[in-house]
Amino acid sequence: MSTDKRIEPRTLKGFRDYPPATMLPRERLMETARRVYRSYGFSPIDTPALEYLEILTGKGSDETDRQLYRFQDHGERWVALRFDLTVPLARFAAQHIAELGTPFKRYHIAPVWRGENTQRGRYREFVQCDFDTIGTRAAAADIETALVIHDLFQALGFRDFAIRVNHRQVLNGLLERIGLGEQSTNVLRALDKLRKIGPEKVAEEMIATAGATRPQAEQVLKFAAVSGTNDEVLAQLGPLVAGSQRGEEGVARLAEIIAAVRGAGVAEERLAVDVSIARGLDYYTGVVFETFLGQLPGIGSVCSGGRYDNLAGLYTSQELPGIGASLGLDRLLAAMEELGLLEKVATPAPVFIPYFAADRLVDYLRLAAALRAAGMNVEVYPEARKLGQQLKYADKRGCRVALVQGEDELAAGQCQIKDLTSGQSQSVSLGDGFAEVVAAVQRLLTIGAQT
Amino acid sequence: MSTDKRIEPRTLKGFRDYPPATMLPRERLMETARRVYRSYGFSPIDTPALEYLEILTGKGSDETDRQLYRFQDHGERWVALRFDLTVPLARFAAQHIAELGTPFKRYHIAPVWRGENTQRGRYREFVQCDFDTIGTRAAAADIETALVIHDLFQALGFRDFAIRVNHRQVLNGLLERIGLGEQSTNVLRALDKLRKIGPEKVAEEMIATAGATRPQAEQVLKFAAVSGTNDEVLAQLGPLVAGSQRGEEGVARLAEIIAAVRGAGVAEERLAVDVSIARGLDYYTGVVFETFLGQLPGIGSVCSGGRYDNLAGLYTSQELPGIGASLGLDRLLAAMEELGLLEKVATPAPVFIPYFAADRLVDYLRLAAALRAAGMNVEVYPEARKLGQQLKYADKRGCRVALVQGEDELAAGQCQIKDLTSGQSQSVSLGDGFAEVVAAVQRLLTIGAQT
């Protein structure tokens, strides 16, 4: 291949590569999400990255329409890359739900594409991790959604997080009572910015965009500021929505969710009724969730969702109510990195076997096979180089244990187990079937994992 | 949402949805591949679905160029969807290898897109599962590639498969000796079709496209027909390539691989030297692999790969030799379906809890939580409907056990464990912490998994 034809290797603007050190924690996160979703009976689905353009346009906002990667395919069909996993779910459900039956619980972990402005450090390709229960209005599905989010963050190793829950009809009930029922979309859109811009700016926006009076805006803000324990908040909400059927139903649903989640054994502080949670999307009609990390509240919600009345109305006459939520994978990874929750390794293999004695490769392969059979990931260096060079390679990647066998060790039926963190070594007999080595390495890795 | 705006829900021509029944085995396969790749220290990477067009054109064949999904993005940059994972690996390596260091072992499981003719039942989006070791020419990397393929098929549950191995230089050595050294590309391209079109047609093609004489073509075919045990084949190859340095080196490398894989404990019949394996790609320069299923040889190779001299020559002056292979996910799934190796289920949850007594949801949630804590996947039906209707739902999805608790059972502190396969029921005490139920369900699921 001649030099004059050489092409500069670069990733497309707005896109990025994931080398091992960032891909390993991403995979761990996705695996944890899959495991938790499955533990509740959510099934995986996948849909094509490309859809007919008409399936995707007009489903999100003008902004998502503008951001669509759209083009004509080989058959001159107008197509586009999906910009989320909800619109494909709606199309999928309209097409297959008769055969699949309801309730239908699915998860979908897959990349989506948006031609966004990259100046804010955003990328044009990112992975969404969604789960939804469709075809039921039951409170049990709302409750389960909260439990899934709870179990997910527990499984990810967070000990300080809170799921904040609200109900659209509680807000709507209040707005009805104070004469803002018709302006709810603009009021909620303003209210959704409360954490970001503060109460005074929210009031100004309500007056400007929703035509609220100053007293009305203040009532909304007073309402959003209701606080206390869940029972206290629910007790205060009752009178505030009294007389509005929607509001009363919303409060009753919230009370049902709180009681069941409590009954299922979840600590009280993990799920909190928060009347200020509005979520910007018009889409939601019932309960809404956001999830915040205690140590990093400023990064915003890392898992959000809610209940909707009609998922697939654009594609089918069948009404499909449902509830779902989405884990913000990239935001969560950034948070975990900031909190030091990510191991700094670039290999899935904690165990490293240097290739020391040039004609003893088979001995190294056998030892590696024994460790793999015990469930450990093991890398054997492919070339018989200087030991120091090989250990440097292992250290750079973050291996934790090296099993050194030179001619002397092999002749003596021994193996030197070197802890790459402490630098300490111990000699262990290879024995019959490597049982002693396997046990010693397992011990070392377990101790390492606990510190 | 008004009816007049309704859009027909359909997948794009050449693309398909994966509902749970097909996505579950796909995920299982991908998870197994990840687990085996990691057990050898291969690390995950990911690269963008979209690349600059110039990165992708001219890297495969005229056919892949034609099949590229290409368009201009929002910044009027010409871009295209990747058609494989090897070209992105080359670009990635050229960009990052200085920082990552060699040897570099990566796996990459991700979708690729080709605007292929769909008439042959091919799809335009499919997942590739590649693993590669780059930056080394060592025999140990060739040997490890064979071991990874072996472990992968063992882990997938195949008991009858064979990895067929050959070496490009062995073929080239022979071609040199019989005066076809300059025509090797066309000769190997013809030879690669041996299984499909038979020896006579291959001979005709060699004569037509490589300008071989009839005796030359017959010598190639005689060479490709060398058979016997690995030791017998290697013994026959020696004299046939004698005098050609490349040929001799190729035979020596094959002998080294066979000896080490045997030494590592792999059954002899799993890896067979097969001189007829040529692989169509010009790209390969050393050892080449194909993998066949004993019960379905006709479907062709389900895992193929080989050694190359220079991965990223189009993007960098650094020479990056390597070896890799790719699991044919969709072909393998089709094979597993044909062999009845796929469970017919549409849920990851074998355990089903009907929602029977309307006000006892919390009891069902607690039981489910106890089973999940023991590692089981459990679905709780979200609505208190008739038991028969709920069990029909569970049965349709392929759940195996239902835990029935009506008012009577709950009052008596009992749970009815219903085996959905046999229809048999047993009553078990709920006890303290559900230990007895958990153990009984685990027992039932283990028995089910063994039959």
C-alpha cells in the first residue's frame, strides 16, 4: 500500500471511539441494566437503526426533526437513523402487538443518532437503555417501574440516590383549581426548569408564556415547594387538589405507589414524592420519575420516565397505554468517573501469564485453561520477551496478578504468584490440576476486590 | 392524534425487527462470545456507526463500495455507515495504537450495514462479533485464536464441530513450485469455491481466470485433496512444498499450531489441517481458519478468520500484523434453530407470579424480591385478573413455574408451586424469608434445565 494514497485516520466530527478503558465500564453498566431488567421479566427487542423517514419525522420536536440523519437509500427510499428508542417502540408495537399480546414488557439497549450542536460537549451518537411496560394502566406497573430503577442503582453500587416521583394529574388538578387548566403545557414546561433557573425566573416564564397572573404563578410555586416526608407531602396535597377529580386520582395513585414500594422493603429515602418534578415532555400523562445521585445532584436526573396514555396513536387505532424509563448511560458514566467508582483498567483479565521460557508455551496455556475453567479471565503474553517488559505491559493494562514460571519454577513444579499491586510474591506448587494455584489466585483477587 | 394522519407501521425494506423470541437467543450468543473473548484478555472497543466516507471507500471490494450507505451530514461532510468492523479497527488502530501499545487484543460486537440485494434472504443490517490480536506475528497468537474459537463453540453447547486450518504460504509455496506463483490470487479465489461447486468447475475456473494449464489445475486440486490425520497431512505436505521457503515456513507454523492446541488439551478432531481452505480475501497472508458444524456442514463456515501482515497500511506507516476471526452470528442462530438448540421462550423470566388477590400486591412483590435475590428472573402480572387468563399469558411466553397465592394460601402462609410444563402442583410453606419456596423453585428449574 503506497504512501501517497494514505488517508488521515480520524473519527467523524461529533463522534468518538471507545477504547477498552472506557468501553469496559460501559459494558458493565449495560450488563447490569440487562440483568436487572430481565430479573423483572422485561424481554429484549431490537429494531433497525434505519427507519422510513415518515416513521420518524414529526414524532419528537422540531429540534429532533432537524437533527435527523436522513438520506435516500439504494432504492431511493427516504430513510433516517433513529433519534431515540421510543418512536421505534411505538412503530414496533403497532406492527407486532396483536401477535405478542399485552401486557408487553421490553427493554432495548442500543445507539441512537442526533445531528446535535457539538459545542456543549454532546455527542451525535449515544446509547439509550430503555425499559417499558405497555398495554396496561395498572398501578402495579408504575410500582414495578420504581422498583426496577431502585434495583438498578443498587446493583450499580450506589448507596445514596433518590427516585423523585410526581403525577401529571396532580399538577393538572391544581392548575384546574386555580384557573390555569388550559395553559398546563406552558406552565409545566416552565416548572420543569425550577432546579436550573430558580423560582423567580420560573414565575416570569409562566407569566410570559402561559399568561399566568403573578398570584397564579406564586400558587404554582408554593405548590411545587410542598415538602416533608412522603406521608406529610401526600397529606398536604390532598386538600390542595380537593374537588379536582384528576388531581384526587393522581394523589391516590402516588399514595398507592409509595405504600407498595415501602411494603416491598425499599428504604423510605429512596423514593420521594416531589411535586416540582414536571418533565418537559407533553407526552407524559400520569406518574413521572427522575433519579438523582446524592453526591452529585447537579448533574441532573440519571434515570427518568413516566406514564403515557397512547404510545402508538400515529401508527395504529389500538390504544396502548404504558410506562417506561430510560437510563442515561453516558451521564451516569461521567458521574461514576467523578465519584471514583470506575476501576482504572484497560483489560477484562486480572490474571497475566508472562511467556518466559520459549519452549514452554503449552505449560502456560494449560495453566491459563485451568484458571479459565474456574471462571477467571487470563491473558498469556504471545511472545517470549524479557520479563520486565511483559510485566510493564500487564501493569499498564491494570492486570492484578502475574503467574511467573521460568525454567527453574517449571522444573520444580512451582509457580510464582506476583501481586502486581503490592509487588509481593509467593511460590505455590503446580500440583495436580493446578488446584493450589487456582485457589491462591482466587484468594488474591477477592481480597483485591474488597479493598 | 387523528386518524387521517396515521402512518403505516413497517420496517424498512431489507431490515427486520427482533422480537423477544429471537432477541433472547441473540443476546445469549453475544454474551457467550463476550465471556469467552474476555476470558482470554480480549478487551471491548466500540467505534462510531458513521465514518468519513474516505475512510470506508476502496477498503473492501467494488461490491462493498457499491453497497455503502453514504450521504452528506449536517455539515455537508460525506459520511457512510460502516460495512464491517475490520476497516474501523484499522482506522482505530492507526489513530490510537501508539497510546494503547501492542500487542493489542480487542473484540467488537456491533451492527454493520450493507445495501445488499435482499433476494437471497440476506438482510442489510447484521451484527458482527470479531476478535483480533494486533501488533504481533507470534505463533502463540495463532494458537490462541484457535483456542478461542474452540472454547466459544464449546461454551455455545456444540459437541460436534471442527475448526479447519490452513496457511496461505503453504498454498503459495505449492503454486510457486508448479509455476503458478504469480496467479495465486485467482487460483485461491477459485479454490475457495471447492465445497460449493466441486473440483471440475474449480479446475475450469483456474484455467479460465488464472491461465493455469489443465495439469497445473489438477496438481492444485490433488494438493487440496491431501487428507488424513493432522500428522499424516503434515507429513504429506512437507515434500510437496520442499524447496519453497514460504511453503516450508507455512507447514512448520501449522505443525506448531497443531502441537500446541493438542498440548493444551483440545480433542484432536476439533482442529484439522485442511489444505482446501483458501478464504476468498486477498487480505490474508498466513494461517486461515474456518469452522464447520458436524451436523450442518452445508451451511458453510460459522466462524472464520486468519492472519494478515498489515492491518492499517492505508492510514499509517506503522506496520501492524495481526490475526483475527469473526463469528457469523446470524448464520449460527439459523443453524441452532435448525438443530433445535434454541429454547422456545419469549421471556427471560422462568418464574411467574399471578396477581390473584387484589389487595395483596405487596405480598407478591415480596415473594418476587426474595426469588430475585436468589438470582432468579421473576415476572409479576400487573393486574388482578382471572387466574386462567394469567396462566395462559405465562404459558404463551414460556414461563416454567407459576407461584399461585390466593386468599386461602396467603391466610395459611402457603404458596402453590405449579410446574407449567407438567401441570403438577405442590404446596410449600412461605415460612420466614421464603427460604423453602426459593429452594423448591430452584429445584424445579434445575430439573427442567437438564431435560
